[in-house]
Amino acid sequence: MGRLLIIPLGLLALLGGAMIWSGGGVEQRAEFRFINRGDIFTLDINQMSYLQDFRLTYAIREGLYNLDAETYVPVPAGASGYDLSDDKRVWTFHLRPEAKWSNGDPVRARDYEFSWRRMLEEPGEYTYLFYYIKNAAEYETSHTKGQPIDFGTVGIRAVDELTFRVTLNDPVPYLLDLVAFPPFYPRNERSMEKFKEKTPDGKYTYRNEYTRPPDVVTNGPFSLKVWDFHRRLILQRSDQYWDRANVKSKSIEMVANDNVLSQFLLYESGDVDWLADVPGELAAELKEKGRKDLRTSPAFGTCFLTFLCQPTLPPSTMAGEAGVKNPLADIRVRQALALAIDKRFIVNTITRMGELPARTYLPPDGTLREFTWLSGPFASAQKERIGAEEFRKLLMAPGGLEGDGPGVPTDFARAKKLLAEAGYPQGRGMPVMPILFITSNPTRAKIAQVLKSQWKANLGIDVNVQGVEGKIFSQRCSKKDYAIGIAAWFGDYPDASTFTDKYKSTSLQNDCDWIRPEFDDLCAQATREPDAGKRLRLLEKAENMIDSEVPIVPLYHYVNVSLSRDNVKGVKANPRQITIFKGVKVER
């Protein structure tokens, strides 16, 4: 830890300044203070897609069901329960009469209908999850064209004030996990009305001010009272919340701070109680020192490279030149780049927290606990299912990343051959493309440099390393204004489809613009398949298409790392990075 103890005076001053504005005689300190995975991008349910936004939303809003703080299985929240039809397609939720908004309004079925309808009329990156609902996709398409079908035909209906009915196209066994996820939360239409605007095409939108104090109205255990941009958010226990007796803290403050060392100093001084995410180099140093307050967990998430698969590269990636042929549209180039990466070097020298180098997109551990292989180099050891520990041993053994099997292995000779076949022998003729990454993530910055070095050494190609602020990274990937990016995905619910559905052609989360009708068909078949085993086989085939056609290159499966002392309750490390704030408490 010697390196961490050599603290520049400027950072000490920064720490002192933080203490002053956070409660050093100016304001009362919040009962629980934490630093999130990153600063908030948005609290608009339609627009959010990043973990830090969802984490904060779990504190201020809730859905029909919530996730249990210990087991992470869905439990009744805004609804007291439901009835399910014999064909498992019609879910009738019974709302709690005592549920209220932070302004005192009762939470009613029309609030869910309004919010879900907004997700279809103003699509966001998670709108594709609503396509399980009868006529939802059809309504979205028709509304986008300006010729909406009757919303009454959509399987979203407020039957009466306390009855909300959802009609599905096919049975969805994990629907309770979905309704516990923020895109399915209700919104208070009356409080949003003054932010309503008509768009040039005659539709309606809502300005983001509806998410900000003093106008934001929420229904969760906490109310959002202060949002000082790039500084902090302050939450107070809601007097209107139906289960307020079980909310353990009176106030919570999220401190916005992107500097890794400054974050650590705030934690060490006791000024914050929890670091929700500890970057690789710092985490590895703390692990070597045997820090007992370093909390780790296998993660239900994967770090990967994302490739833009469109025919031409965006002008922004080519110094403004338009129409440059995109080598990444060729599967051979994508496979060559994947084959030429030494992933074991990345986890052994950069991340250093026991992460598994990845051959596949889906993680082998985490909430699912075990992973079902379609095929692979481990046939002699595998049965129908292979546990996480057995997988770990096989993958980390010599040759575990090489050979035939699911995913693209490490094979430098094969990589050179494929690149030559694609018309770029020894990298000649390949345009110099940028690798985009988030500047506030030092681990990804180092990975970008390693990739640049490995591709130069193994394939003879040059790439540029380009860091941008997190919100810019998100926007550019969403708009497909990049070539190669270092990204990540954590499963939103405990089912393989949370990974595969991201790359359906209709998904706004498909940043690669990788379009395969066969892939869409496999996902659609899986949605309709009532037999759990057959359904899993279909999803395996879909995932195998991702792993073999390489719109993304899985690099490693995450280990979640956080810092909290023993007196901080309710923030335990877990595969899905879920935090249920109503149970968070600091024993002082």
C-alpha cells in the first residue's frame, strides 16, 4: 500500500473540501454516504441503461415487485400479489391501496399503464423487453410511423384503480424479475404534465426536468431532495412510502467522484461508508494487503470488445472522411482480432482479482450458478451440465483458451491467416481505427493499450486509443458512432435471454448493428418454447452465433469488488450488483 500512502497535497486539499461541503459544520451528514459505480447519466426511465442509474433508481422508485435484499428473488412491492391464467399468458396484479407517491397521490394502475405506454411511444434501450407483451411491438412500430394502432389492443390495461392486467404473447417464466426492473416502474403523469412537449412530428415527449428536484415525484423508500450535478445526490426517507417502517436509514447521499485515489481517500477518512466499485489496480493492491473490508463476488457480467459491423466507418472515426470501407463488417477480420488477443495476460497483469478469461459472452458463474454448454473442448469432462468450479479449472488450465469449442480461442497463426484472406496481409491496407473507452475507468485504459500492443505484434495492424467521458461513450455507442469499444454487460434478470436479447435486430442495445435473421428466429423460438430444456438449447445456439460470428469479443468475466466496513449493513457483494437501499444501515 506504500504507493497509495504517497498522497499529493492537492488531493488532500480536495479531501478537506469534500468534508466541508458534505457536512463539516455546513450541513448535517447523511446517515449513509457512498460513491456509485460512476456519476448519474440519467434518471429518466426511458433513457437509462447504466448500472449506476439503475442502482439509484432502486432507492427512489419501485415496481409491482421488488427484489429481496437477501435472496434477490422477486417479492411483492407495489402489488400485494397476482393471479395467473391457466395458459400462463395473463397476469393480473393487485395493487396495494396504501401505496402512495412522494407528493401524497395514491399509486394506481393507470400510473403503470401510463409509464409502460411511454416506453412504447418514446422507445429506449430497454423497450425490447416489452415485446413479450401482446401487440406491444406492433404498437411501437405503428406509433413511430405516425399511424398508431388502438392501444386497447395492447396487453397493458388498468382494469380499475387497483387492478393492472398484463397479457403476453407467450408464457414468460421470469416476468416477476422483469417487473422488478426499473424500465417497468410506474410514473406519476400529473407531476410530469408541465414538462410535456410536442415534437415536430406531432408526438409528445417529456423534458428530463421531471426527474429532478423539486419537481420529481417518486414512489420508492426514499425521495430525491438534492441533485447537485457532478457533486452529489441526497435522498431522504419518504414519509409517504407504504413500508417506511422497514426503511433503515433516514438519509442517503451519493457522492459524485471519478478520481480513483480521491474516492479511496474519502473512504479511508470515513467520509463515505461504501465504495460500490473498486477499480482493478487499487483492488489488487488492497487484496495483496489482506484488507478485510474488500468485498468480492463472482459477477453476472462480462467485459468485452464491441465491434461496429456496418459496411462503412463513421466519419468521426476516420478524421471526418466519409465512406471508408469498414473492415469489421467482414467476419474474418473480427475473428482475426479476437484470435490475436491474449486474455490471460489481461486478467493476470491488469485486473488481478481472479477474473476468468472469457471464451463466451455468457458468464459461467453468478446468479445462474452453472452454465450449460452446447459443445466444447471440454467434452471429456462435461456431462449435461458443468458446474462453475469445474469450468474454472478447465478454463485456467494450459490450453483452456485454445482449441475447438464455444467461442473464439487464442490462435495467433489462424488469426494471421484469416486477416490475409480478408485482404489485409500483415495488416497492410487496414485503416487505423480508434479503440473507444471511458476515461474514468483506468482498467479499460490499460486494456486499450494492451490490445493496441498485441494487435500490432500479432497481426501488424495499428489502432488508436481514444478515451472519452462516460456519457459521451454511451451516446456514441448507441448512435453507432465508433469502430471498436471496450464495454460490459451485466445480466438484468436471472435468465440467459438477458444476454442474448441484447443483440436482436430490434434491440436499441445492439450497438454493433449486427443483424442476423437466424439469430432473431432462435430468440423468437426460445420465447415460444414451453419446455425449459428445449428453450435453453435454443438460447445456447443463439449465444453460439454471437461467440462464433464475433460482433463482440468477450475478454473476461467480472468479479464484483467493493469496500465497506463491518458496521455497514445491506450492501453485500453479489453477482448482479443489486443494492436494496431500504435495508441499508450504518451502525455507529
